[in-house]
Amino acid sequence: MHLNKEMEYNDEYIKALLVEKLAGTISEEDELVVNKALSDSPAARAYWQHILGQFQASSRASDFLDRLDEQQAWNRISKELKDDQHAIEGKKVPMWRYVVSTAAILAIAFVGFWMFRGHNTVTLQAPHHQVYLKTDDGQTLDLSADRKFEIAGTEINNQSKELSYTSDASKSLQWATLVVPPTKDYKIKLNDGTTVWLNATSSLRFPFRFDLSKREVYLKGEAYFEVAKNAKVPFIVHTDYAAIQVHGTSFNISAYENEVFTASLVEGAISAVKDQENILLKPGEEVFAQSGTLGVRNFDADLLSWRKGSYYFHHKPLGEIAQVLVRWYDVKIDWKSTAISKQIFTGEIDKSQSLEVVLSNLQLTSGIHSKLEKGILTFY
């Protein structure tokens, strides 16, 4: 569908699409329409924020259904939208579509998209097992297929597992988060020319346009950075463990939750900053977290081959190696004996191989048995 910049939006049609977007069941074609409406129309954005706010504020799905008076909200904020039943390619969009989709889609949302936590807070689930981009204003863009988007002055191009974008400096003040689920990896080129490779089960929060004083991003998981040099504007990677200040360089950061934090310098110079510690690294060194403080050791750059689909390990316990299986094959780990998790191995895992082949090789070389059932990998 070709979208004309001067398009007028039918209110009932856009309302239907926004509800489908909230439930996560919107089609690719309709998502292009609704994203264009959100970009062009203040009323559409206001209605989206209204239903999103109702969704997030309610502690029960039924509360949300009860509180969502769509007609009252829309009437209050849609004065600039024209009542045109022929807005989308001259095709009339009847009221029944909105009524039916509201009832059906919110029923789906009740069953599949509400997760109740211990204190009744509510979270909207992300697209299952797909790389996606989430903006701070609530838009979620599925990156499973090659496509182009435009969000508030930022043109986004997603192609061949790589995300790039160009921004209008006067408009693009927004931040976004690139989320990479288990089994996937992804590459993004930031607006300053910095390239970042994200490993499975990782996310990177970044602004569409850096300011003039510093370049800051936030990492969870693992990523390899090639930072564009700019001595006047420092580049900082924030993690839950430490901040990495970059002086023009190539380096790898592994900051997975409940795992050993490392920042490994391949080329250039970086500093690791934690509390009162500030450690400057040389190429071939990595900083790591140990008992709440930072330590330094040498590392082998070949061990950073995950970008090429290989994981090399040298003298590592199976418990640590198994975490790679969790991320690359989307499984959970169960140990019949903690002694098994402490056994030491040296070798390689090829991501292109099936999990069955990896486990078979492990059994042949170590005698350790395993069983995969309902997504749980048990070692015994």
C-alpha cells in the first residue's frame, strides 16, 4: 500500500488499528498505515497514549475493558481529524470493523497479552522470538522482515539483519531500544557511524540522535562495538555493572544478568568506571567483575567469535557454557547434580549446528548425558 503524506485518516479505521496494535495482532500492511498516522496526526498519537495508559494503569484486564470509553476519549482529542469514510484509498471503513475488532482483539489481549505479577502489576509482552525496536513513546516495530519505517523525523531501514537510520536533528529527540531475543543476533549502525553487533538475549537503548556533548547508550546482554572516533564527544556504554568510557576503539562487553561482567578491548582504549574505580585498558586486556570490584586480565580475541556464529571456550565450567545454550537455543537448564555443572571443558560450539548435535558431541567427549523435554534441558 502506498501512503501519501497528505492522506486524511478515518477516525474509526485508525481506532481499530490502534487497538490491534496494542494487542499485537496487527498485520504488516496495517502497521504501516497506523505508524504513518501516529507520525502525522497529533490526535492519533493522543488516542494511542490514552489507551496505552489505560492498559498500563489497570491492575486487571477487566478493569481496562471497563474503563476504556473509546468514543468519549476519541471525541475529546480528534477535533482535527475529518470525518471521512473514504480516507484509506477511497475505501469506506464501516463502524462494525471497529466494534468487532475491539471486542475480539481485547479478548485476545485478555488471554494472551496480560501477565499478572505478584503485586498485580501488568506488562505487555513483546513479539515472541522476533527482533524488535521499541520507542520510548510506546511504538513497537517488528524487525523480522526487511522493511522501512518513519518515526517522527527518523527514517529507519531494516535490511539483512541490520538496522540503520537517518534523523532530522530538529525532530528526532526520541530514544529507542533494540531488543534481540534468544537464538537471534543483530547489527545496528548508530547515527554517529558507530556499529554495534548484539548477541542473543540482549538489548541496546540509544537516542535517534546524540547530543553535542556526549554519546551515551545502555546495554543489557552482550555486544561488540566499533565506535566512530570523535575526541570532542565521548562515547559511554552504561551497564548494570559498570560504565565503559570509550576513547575510539573496538571492544566487546558481556553484561548478562547473573553472569560475570567483562569488557574486552581489541583495539584502541577504554576505561571501566565503577563507583570510585577507574581502570584504563590496553588492547588484549579485559576488565571483569569480581566480588563487587573490578579486576584486569589478558584475553584471547579469538574468544569473541560469537559474531561469526562460533563460541570458543577454554577451561570453562559446563555451568558457564550452558548459558550460551540458553541464549542460542532458547532452552532452560536443569542439573541433576551440581558436580556436573562444575566439570571443565575446552572447545567450540557452532551455532549453525542443531542442539542435538551439540549435546551428542558433549556426550561422546565427556560421557555427560542430557535430555530435552518441553524446553528444559536436563544434564545428568
